[in-house]
Amino acid sequence: ITAGNTGNAFALNPTTGALTVNGPLSFATLQKYLLNVQVMDSGGLTTTGQIAVEVDPLAVKRQVWTGISGNALSNLTSLPTYPNSPNSTSYQNFFEAPTNAADNFGQKLSGYLRAPDTGNYTFWIASDDEGELWLSTDSNPANKTRIAYTATATASREWGKFPTQKSATISLTGGKFYYIEAINKEGSGGDNLAVSWSGPDFGQVILGAPNVTQFLYNHGGPVLNDRTITVFNRDDTVATLEAKDWSDPGTQVTYTITGGNADGAFIIDPLTGVIRRNPAIALLPVGTRVLTVTATDNGTPALSDTAAITIQVQKVGLKREVWTGIGGNTLAELTGSIKFTNPPDFTGYASGFQVPGYSDNHGQRLSGYLVPPTTGTYTFWIASDDEGELWISSDANPANKKRIGFVNGWVNPQQWGAQQGQQSVAIALEAGHYYYIEALHKNGSGGDHLAVAWQGPGINQGVIPSTSLEYPDNLRPGLQREFFNSSSTTKWVNNPSTGQMEWSTATANLSEGFAGTGALNGNSAAIGLGNWGASTAWNRNNGVASKTVSGDAHALLPFTPQPGYVYTLSVEIDPTNSPASSDWLAVGFTSGLSTNSALYTQTFLFPNIGQSWLLVRANGSSDGTMAAFASALANPVNVSPALTPVGTYDTVSIVLDTRAPAWKSTYYLNGNLQATHNHPGALSIRSAGFSSYGNATGNVRNFRLTSTGTGIPGTLVNAKAVPLSEENFSERLTGYIIPPVTGEYTFWIASDDDGQLLLSTDENPANLVPIASVTGHVAEEAWDISASQKSAKKQLVAGKRYYIQVNHRDGINGDHVTIAWEGPAFGRQVISNAYLETPSAPADRTLLKREMWTGVSGTTVANLVSAPVYPASPA
């Protein structure tokens, strides 16, 4: 046999030429084989021929009992040899016996019926003489019931002679086996027996193969083809698979992912074959994934097929919003349309900064965040058909966007230099910052396209890739990032006694500041403990001792802000003066050099040389409780927020934003904005601190000066802190982690230089314990260099908040810190934004309160509000 022997079904004896089968053949799998056979004689001459082998199904069993007089079925069924010892047994394709075969015999046709589809079926019987049709509720003959019969003879295939020949409508399940039999007694004269049926999608036909078999065998397995699918990492539905079972169309197929899904990122509906993103995972892992999916039918035995489903997951870079049915080719016709004020007709995704054509008479907006990989100067271009505009913000706030490029009329795809307005000016951007970016596009008729390119440090002109773009909904505060650049020798080191990373000094603080809590008395001299309370005095992190105090008391740090950062200066105060006092406490920046002293005295320091400072009056006066000054006593803003009672602390803070040429100061009490100063340029700042004036007294604590270089002041989107291009700094990341499912989680840290990861048993920072650390440095996301980088397994509860903290110290030559985790439903990955909250996020995330009043008749709001139970007594 040289060809056609599918599945090696046949064997050919090379000597005798005998053709035999190697095993059972399935009529449903392959009905006909065309075997090419070569014959060679002893002289070496050959010839070939083709043999057609047809496979007949073993479908309907016919059993015959002979030599029985009478024409009643009881003459057959009362025989001692019925039903087990027929005189002859044969097999045929259909439920129809030979016509006019003999006299005085009885016969039975039987088999297992398998409905092709789930639905309603009807059966008929015709016979000469008496005949009955029986159907079981399953494959067990013991459960059969009579569904149709003939009391006397009918002609061959005469279906409508008696009403009893037709069954009632019977519901069958596709792919399920049902035992079926027809019995008939022939006396003399003509004879016949036949059964027909009809179903959900076919009319009346003779019952038989391939829907009837002699064994509960599976006609053939489902066929599931390999597929390649491209999706975005934010997509919920990935693909719908469909396995075809041509031999048994009604069979139930069950789908299972059997490989390539170790992290559990994908799930499949076992009945529909729909592959989806696991809801426990916020985003699908970017890259190519090959899943092996097995489709198994419900036959006996069950047969299956396995396919390779290649899924190419693209990172979503931008949101794409499309408004359709807007004529014209100018942007004014888009932005001036009433439709533009309504939700878009289509919302989708774009990977890089280009999209394919959509249709005629539409407008669209691509929006998101640009995240430059390197600090430097960048140039942008836009190309579109028809008109287009490119906008970028100075930060993450869309309100600060400015148009930097445009297309009038149209240009060819990626034709960057056709019009002068397509190119932006050079724009300075900082690595890791988030900059809101947006492109508007209007198409009239004909072809349409939209793309944006850039060029920057180490980047040749090209379409902006998804690696430098973030979907707009991704930007929410994830972790708080506190940072201070200092050459202080305080840093994280390994404690040999605990094996954990700890600060090298007991009084060290992550920010440059003063350790301890003390009392301030503006007019009293104090040495060490004095009126400063029972602390060990106000010491800087580097251990400078406190000084003798007389007159107005000041505590200052040497500090010079750099452009491109957001600094936060804060202190907690508890003024204890009498209500009539107009003396005050102050916090802010000055233009004067600080001695390297924790405390010293100088009359009217802030009013003389203050640079963005804030005073707080002890319990208020006629001039208000707070006043903010841009410099010295210039541009005062007086406000009167309520301070808390004596014995409790209020937090006063100044946020200094130096990212634009014109610096900006905002002033807060307990996190609430009180005043703003937009400075004409940079401020001359050389120190920062706090003080008490005149007779002002009170308690102070937790003086802090922190800064951040990120696009959103003090926050990270995920658990990866981008390098700051700084040297000799300390930083802390804090916030909450919220597991998606209950189970065991493992954490990793990678940092340069020393780093430490701490996790609380709940949302209380007081319960933080170290769980992983880095000593020295490792490469970015190099998780397995040291055993200390990996935590033990932690049992976490879905939806519960756990306080998390990262301590990081950088020396020189590069910096980074990243945290990863692995959970019950996913493999190791950087902790994404979806599972993080900043420390300021409220513990109660309830959005709305719902109250209901029952037993109130009527349909109007007036019926409700006039009811006696409203509003005091909701049900």
C-alpha cells in the first residue's frame, strides 16, 4: 500500500495479497478509503492500481424467528426462544425490513438511536401484519415504552393509515443514546416493516445510519483548529472557540485549557468555548502566549481534539474614542457638533500612537499619558487625513494641555514633513513623568489615517510605541513616594542580629527633619530639655546637637530646592496659648543660610527673609487663624479655618512645585487647601524650618521635608519607582495592597542600592514587619539574586487592605526599586495599579448610601416626603 491508508487502517500481505483490517473501522470517521497498491514481479517490473474500500455501518440489528403461525405479536413474544434465540441475525443500514420476504415469521429491528441535535422528534411505524415501536428514555432497554403501533396490516411505508402509527412529540438530547426497537408478526400474504422519523431541522425520513448504531461507540471526535488571535491587555473577552463534530452535530463539547496557562491569566467557559481574562488579574500579560485547549465530546467513549491557540497580547497605550455620522473634514465640525458633547459611538484601544481607518464622516480622539524613557528634549509630529491636532500637557493634568502640532487639509500616511505645522518645537521632558497627550482627528470621505511620531534622546523619528504610553484610566494614585536628596550618612544597613535591613541610627527619619516631640515657648531660653519637653532635643538626622534658645525660637535646615521637583514641607502643631493671643507659630522656607544648628534665635526671621511661608495664630485673632506669604510679608492671604482643641495636633504644610519656570506654592491645613501663590519665577531658598514668635507656645512634632520627581506629586502608579537620575538619596513608598482573591501570596523586592519591604497584618502601619530585603544592589527586576529578596508565603484575604512600605537608599551609579508578587490566580508580576491605594485613601470606599421606606402608597415624590416615616425611619 503506497497511499490512502489513513490511520494505518489496513494491512496487505506482500506474498498472498490478502488485504486485512488492523482494527475496528468507524463508518462515521471515514466512509471510504482509496488505497493505492503497487505490485512487483520477480523480474522487478511494477504496476499500480487503486482499491476502493467502503465501510458499511453496523447500524440496525435484524433478528428473525421462523415457523410461527398467526399474525398477532403475542404469537411471537410468547415463544420460549424470544427474545434471546432467534433463528437468524443480520445487520443493515436502516430501520426497514425486506418486503414480501416470507410467511409465518416474526422479526425485531433494534439499535441505539443518537439524536443529532437537542429538540423535538416524531416517529412513525408501518407494518404487515401487527407491529409496535418502542423507545427507551436512555440506553437501557429496560426503560423502553411503546410509542406507536399498528393493529393490522398497512402497505409498505404507509404512514397515515391509523392514528396510532404516529408517536407523540418526543424531546431528545443531542448526542445522547436511546435504545429503540420495532417488532412485527407476519402471518401469510405480503409483509413489510419500516420506521421513519422527523426532527428539529429535517422532515420525515427512514430512520437509520449514521443516527443508529449497534454499540454505544462514539462516531467521531470534535475537530478544534489552531488559531492565532491578537488582543489588548485590557480586553475582557479574548476569543470564542468552536469545535466541529460533523459526525454528531448535536454532541456536547466541553472545553479545557490544558497548557500554557500556569499563571492563570486566562479562563475558558467549558460549555461555550469563550476565552476570557481572569477577573482576578487586572491586565493580561503583554507578549505572545500559546494556550493548548482541549475540546472533549460527551460520546462513549469520549473523544477529544487539542489545538494550539496563539494569543498575541498588545499593551494598551491610548484610549480611542470615535464619533460617527458627523459630516465635513475640519476639526471645527467635530468639536462644534452636539454629538461631541455626548459619549462616543465607539470606545476602543490603540497600542502605539497610530490607528487604522474607521469610516467616512467620523471624528476621533486618542488620549492617554506619555512616559518618556529618558530625560531630555523631544520633538513631535502628527500626520492625518483629514485635519488633525496634537496636544500635550506640562504634567499629568489634561487642563494644562497645549496644542503643539496640526494638519490642515490632509497629508499622506506618516508623511511628517508635508506641512510646517505638523512639527512641534523642542520640548523638555523628564524620564518617568506622566504627561497627558491627546490627538484629535476629523475625516470626511475617502481614505483616513492618524499617527503621531517623536524623536528624542537615543530615539530616532518614529511612531510613539506603547512602551512609552499609558492608558488614561490607568493613572490613579498607587503608592505614596517620599524622597529627599541628602549626603547624610544615615542609610539602610543589614542588622546581623536580625538579618533584616534597618536604619543605622535609632532616631533616623526617612526625610530630613527633626526627631522627637517638644514644647515651643517663644520668649523663654531653653537648654536641651527645658521648655522643649522631655525629648532628647531636636536633632537633625546627622546628629547635630540642640543649642541654647533665647528670644524667638527657630529650627532650620539647610535646603536648596532644585528645578523639576515637588517638595512638601510640613509640621504638626498644637498651639496652647490663650484665645486672646495674637502671637503665632510659623513654617516655611527662607533665603538665609542656616547654621548647622537645630535651634537658634533671631527676631522676625520669616517676616524678613521668608520665601513662601505660613503662620498659624494660637487659637486665632481678628486677623484670622492663618496667613500665607509669597516672600517676607508680600502678597498675604488671610484665612480662618478652625483649629482643633488644645491637646490635639493639626498638620500645616506647604507644597512647592518647581517643575515649571514659574514656581508655585500651595498651603494646606490638615490636607485642605487654604491658599495659593503663583510666583513670577524661581524663589531664592537656602533653608527651611519652623519657629515660634512672641508669646506663642505650643507642642510640635513630625517636622518633615520630602520631595518627588514623579509626574503626580508624591505618588507612583504601580509598585515600580522609576530612576530619579539622582545620587545619595533616601525614599519611602507607602500605601495599601488589596488582594483580588483569598489565598497565599509571595513578594519580591529588587533595588539599587539597599532596599527593604515591610508588610502589615492589616491596614495599621504599626503592625508592619520586614518580609524581604536587598543588601547592596541588584539589576532592575532581578528577583532571584539573593534569597532575602523573596518573602515567605503570606495568607491574605480578598478585598482586605494591608499596609505596605518600601524603604530604599541610593548611593551612586544608578537607582531603582520595584516590588513584585505572586498569588493564587497569577504568576510573578510587578504589583499593578489595580491592587494599590495611597495611604490617604479612605478605609470606607462606600460611594452611596441607600435608604428605603416601605408601605408608602402612591407614585410621586410628594407621596414619599409627606409620609410620617420620612426621613427619620427608613426600613
